[in-house]
Amino acid sequence: MLLDRCLATVVFGLLAVSTVSAACTDLLIDDFSKWVEGTNNLNWPNGDDGSMTSIAAAAGKVQFIPKDGGSYFYESFSCQQAVTLGYGGIQFTLQGPAGGSVAFELQTSASCNASDTGNYTSSYNVISGLTGSQQTIDLPLLGFDNNPNYDAIVGLVWSEFSQTNAIWSIGNIKLTCGAVAVPTTTAAPTTQPSSTTRSVVPTSTTRSVITTVTRSSASPTATACSNLLIDDWESQSRLTFLGYNAMNQASSDDGTMSSIVVSNHRVLLTPKNQESYFYSQFGCLNTNDKYGGISFRIRAARGTTFAVQMSYFATCGSSTGRKTISMTSTQLKWTFDGTERLYYFPFSVFTGLDTTKLDMIYFSSFNAAVIFGPMSFYCGSTASEYILPSLPPPANTGASPTVPAPSSNAKPFVIDSFTNKDTNNLGQWHGGDDGMTVTFGKNSITIRTNDSDLGWNTQLASTCFDMTPYSTAYLHVAYTGSNKFSIALQQHNAHCDDSIKPYPETWDSLEAARYSFNGGSDIYIPISHFHINLTRTIGFNLRGFFSPSESTVITKMELIPSIPSGISIPHKLPSGNLVFACTRPNSFAFAIDDGDPKLASRVMSIVEAAQIPVTFFTVGLPLLDPSTNLSKIYRDMASKGHQIALHSYTHPKMEGLPTIADIDWEYQNDIGAVRQTFPSSKISPYFRPPFGTEGARMRQRLVENLGRDDNKAYIVGWSVDVEDWLWAESETPEKQLEAFKRDLKAGGNLVVMHYLYESTVGYLEEFIQLAKASGKRLMRVDQCMEDPEAPPLT
């Protein structure tokens, strides 16, 4: 009946249209290029007001996971006279679960007069029959309920998503030119107050239903149910550092396993002994009448056995009353032969299981290692597998374009041919960081490391080395093996004194693979691509190795005036500003990383008593966990003038992530989490890499995902390290204070610390007093960097 009503409305509407305006061009509302600024392409607010479980934007669209029936996404803009301007429809891309549906709300005003635009009427269509792949939706400005005024459109809202805890996306939203409805005079509408936070409460239970969508060859499926993901093993750090699954619920082994390794959407669990276990929680989930069981792929050796335990609560929200039912893999009739296969169990095999209050799945009693694939609840009584969504390739990865390589008049010289373990060809020091495996061969070194934070250094001089005569020359690195690393040229401080902080002052990192030629045997990098002060260089640093299973053999590093003919050099990709110290004279900044929420109020009290602004670098995923209360804590911090900046989504070593897509996932979800917490604020362009791990790829992708100019993206290090990670829980926590004094005396003015530990927070007041006593003025990081977008000093 609803479909008949919709078609009748459309047919009737076709009788009342006007011709397209000859001057009409499609109006782009949002391609999400301004997402980090909190606006759409028309510079008006967009967002979800924190109603989603998670949200992130990239490649022309926004991806999100609806939390519940109240989740929505909105676009606002100035009143658009669509009919007058020749617009005949609304177009956007949409992807949701196969067979799914979503309500589309058109918000219109009585007219575009200023006196009328403060109120709006909501009119609806329901888009159903989704295919599960991305579709382009073209909605004519016809057939909406509540008789909207198409000549006064003020907003769009997507809501009533048919499935929560599933990935949806909306993209490239525009008003399109075409035949348009003739505006009609209608009775005064029932109005709702206009605001940045859009109401999605329906004004009518009647909906027009769009079941035919254009530009999609796939057919709708018969059901709106799709597998509900428990964990896709997307991120090592999400699981083992933060302890979350894909449902943002607790998942861990509590340290009982010998190791847990996440890779390629698989998790390898290696038990320490029969007491090892692993669990994943659901958050008191009601699966009744929708999901029939759990399915996931398993790879295990022949003879492997383990136990599977399902638990549920007698009452949701209670910390007691958990009940458990156990089965063994043998009882489930699971056998293994070393190949990966899909396994499942229906809830019915766990006799007495209350599927209205499911708590967690718990694995134990392993007799061997196992590999699990994506785990999900399957729909109905027939087991099915969760299929990972296909994602678009990362934008602007820098594969092209290239430019011809000009020649230089610089005199060539060999920096390092690795004939001596202690010095290079210039008689200067070379060597690897502690923990890096470096093997010297005949005129070569072989580098292998599983830590992207480690590097190999070869110095040009014991003090500042002026590279300006070589600014048009090239660095040539002869190598074999892996080129999955970065090459950095380091810059000395203004005093050319390594006893003064910071040392090095900064560096620029370039991706070795982008500059590799001749089938992977030669790297040619223009010195001009290193954006540092060339008058005071230190040396080259090979760092950010991100393929621990591969080794790199280096046979020569040299400066040359030209490169072989036929080679074209890629354009330099923006890599932001790597900073370790404040630039404002006489300034000092406390930059505090995430910690224990229980200690946050104490930190705030100390900072407030000291009457200083500080910068907090926050990890995105815990912001979305209501149990941490971090979203409220950071909103309070921001309201008191403190800077809230980025620190990744799950706290991995960013440059160590295997792919660009993995790096983008961290940035996009971190930005999305901060946008959900601060919907009306711009995203800070300041990012502190977890563990301080830096490299070319993570820098380039930061700039790309922020959508900022190169000089407006900041990778923030430190020149004062309290070393809480080393001393806070030791028998000598006072060494944190000694470390602060040491670096302060050496000229450091940018702090790294965490509020993870009682002892560190206990020293914070004294840290502040020492900084003030040095005569420096304490301020936020953006203020100490003389950022014109920072708030003025008070």
C-alpha cells in the first residue's frame, strides 16, 4: 500500500513540473573534504551529534555504525530555492546491509525569507532494498509526504537505519538539476525548532517508500538482517593494547596467552598452558528472534581441541548474576586438519542459554595454537559468514605524477660503503639503535627489525653540516631486499650543540619505496625533497621499517649530481611539521597523553590551581566507551580552555602498520571519535604519534586525512620526557622528577607525560612549579608553536 501511494504521488507530481533552468549546475552539498573542519562544502554543520557508535570520513563519503534506533546523520545549509534555481532531485551514494532500509528526511521551510527559516517541516521517504554494495541514489523532488515546499530546503537527515552495529556509508551529496516540481501554496505546516542538532522524531508514521534505486545492477535480497560483527581483528592495538573488540566491548586474554598476533583480519592465539583463555564480550545483547548463533573461520592443527563457553546475565546492568554454559570443540563436532574453514554453532546447543541477555564468548583449555577469522552472529537458523566490506583505495598515495630529474653541479661523494663497523667513509659515526639487528658483510649491512621505532644512523659531521651546496643533488642508496622503510635527513638545533634540547631539532622523512628504481636496487632522492634547514644538517637516518619478516641490505649511500637517464622523480608529498620544541620565545608547554580516567579529575584540579592551559592528546576509541567517562572529561577540559589534540584511534605504532589503509583507518576513526565528542569544533591539526614512532607514510597520511596545508599539520614530539613509562611503577619513581629537571636544564620546553600512574600525577604540581621557576610562560602547544589559529594568550 505504501509503495502504491508513493507511485501515485510521483505520477501525479509529474503533471506539475517546470523546465530546467538553463543556468543550473549541480550543487555539491558534501563530499566530506571539509569533515575535519566540522562543516560540509557549503560551510554549514554536518554530523551525527554523537548518536553513532563510530563515524569516520574518507574518499568522498562518511562511514558509520549506528548505535541504536535513535542514530542519525544530518546535513544543514542555507535555505535553497530548489525549484527557482532549477534543481529537480537529490543525489547521494549509499551503502548499507543487503536488504536494508533507511529513512530519508527532507527539511523544508515555508519560504526562504529570514522570518521563515527558523522553523522547518519534516517530510520523508524510505529507501529500501539495499544491495549491500555502494549505490547511487537519485531522489526526485516529488513524492515526499507532508507536502513539502521544495523551494525552501534547509536540511537533510538520514535515520531509522534498519540495522545497527553494521557499517553504513553516505557520500557525495548534491542537489541535481532537472525537471522540478512547481511550488504550491500550502497550509501553514506544523513546525519544529531549527538547530544544529536536528530532530529526527517523525512527524508522521506514514512513509513513502523508494524500492527502486538507480545505477545499481545488483538485486535486493529478501531479508534486512545481516551478520552482526563481534570482531573482525582489524587492529592489533585495539585488541591487545586497549582491550576492545569491534563492538567496542571488552576482549582480552588477561595476559594468560603466550602471544596474540593480529594480521590480515585474523588473530593467532598461542596458549601458554591449559590455563590460557580468551574472551570477547557483547554488552548484554538481545539476539532473540534475529540471530541464531555464532560463526567464524578457524584454522588449527589436526587434533586441536578447546572449550567454548557462552555466558548471559540474569539482569542486564548487574555486576553479578552471570551464568555460563560450556561445550568442548569435540562436543560441537568440530575437527581440524590445518586448513581454514567456517565453523559455527547454533545457540540451541547451549541448553538453557538466555539469548535475550548474552554477555560473552569465552575460549579456554587450548591444547594448541589456533587462528580465528572474523567472528559474528549469523541471522536466523542458517549459518552464514561475515563478509568484510570492500573499501575504496586510499586517496592520493603519491604513486604519480613524476617529473624529469634535473642535473646538478654538486661534487659527488660517498657517505657510507660500510667497510668499518664504527665509522662511515667521512670518518663520522654510524650505527643502529639498540634492539635493531644489523649484520656487517663485505661492504654492506643487513638490517632487520620488528620495531618501526628503531633506525640506522650515518652522520655527515660531528656538528652542523651545510648541505646547501648539495641542494640540487641526489641521495643515492644502493640496496637489495625490502624497501619498506623511511629515509630521514636530520636537522641540528640552532646552537649546533647536541647537549642542548632538542637534538635533533627536527627531520623530514621520505618513503624509500616511492623513490626506488631499477627493479628495486637503487633509491634516488632529491635533497630538495627534504624540507628542513639545509644549513645545519646532521646526517641520514633509515627508520620506520614496517615489514619485520623482511631484511634490507644496503651497500652504498652517496651524494651524486645526477641520476641515470630515463628516470623520473615523484613529486614530494606533504609531510607536515615534526616538532620537538616550542618556537615562541620563553614559552613552555605541558602536552599530556591519555591515562587513567580515575586520575583525570586530579590532573584537572592541579592544572586549574596552577592557572595554566595545557594540551591533552587523546586516543579516539576510549572516547566512545561510556564506561570510561572520557568524553565528559575532555569536554570539561576543552570548556576550560585546554587544547584537545589527536593521538590515534587505538594507540599503535603508526609507521609500523603494514598498509596505508591501516594508517588511514586509525586517522579516520580517531577524527570521527573526536568529532562525535566535539561536534561543533574543528579538528585539531596536532597529532602525537603513539610511542613517538614516526615515518614518511604516517606523516603523509596525516596531512591527507586532515585536509590541511603541509605547514598546518603538526607531528608533536617532546624535548622534556619525565620517563613515566620507565620509572612510575619502579622502586625509584622519583627518577621522573630527576628526568624532568635534566631536560628542563638542557633547554627542553615541550613535555610528554601520561596520567596513567599515581606517582606521575603526584609529581605534576612540582613539574609545573619547576617550569614556572625557569621564567618561562606556560601555555598550550598550539600557542607555543605560534599557530595563528590558536587562541590568544591571556
